[in-house]
Amino acid sequence: MGERENYPRMLYRPGKGRGEMVWGHRIDTRTVESSVEERSAQRQGWLNDPQKAVKGAMRRQRAFSVWAFYVKHWQWFWGTLIAIVLAACFH
């Protein structure tokens, strides 16, 4: 009965799907019913600590915002370059 008293448990990971909003960040949740199931889930990246999952979600969000910034500016760069080339060709 000892292990049964500790379960079910909730596990967390940075949101990949719909997830739940935890402290303003999208977090996926999963319930496990045994220590075997918990270890299996941990090998797949699930965490016991929701704060660690939130930190992972924050890192993912920062990486995405940096990527989005560069994509936005690369579009401007190529648009400007094409406009200059077209202006030079048709002038």
C-alpha cells in the first residue's frame, strides 16, 4: 500500500500541444499511476517540478521570439534588395 499512497502524480513539460496555462506559460500535464509509469514518462522528458517545466517553456518562447525577429528582418532585407535591383534594372 506504500507506493499506492503516493500515486497518482502529476508530471509536467513545456507545452507542445494545447496544454494548460501555468504561471502564464503553456505547460503539458500528464498523470501517472505508478513508479514504473513515472520513470517511463521521465525518460520521455516529463518533469516532477512544474517550475522546471515553466523555465523550459520560457526558454522555448525566447528562442522562438529571437527566430521570429530574424525572420521578420530577413524579409525586410530581401524585399529591400529586390526593390533596389528592380529599380536599377528599370531605370
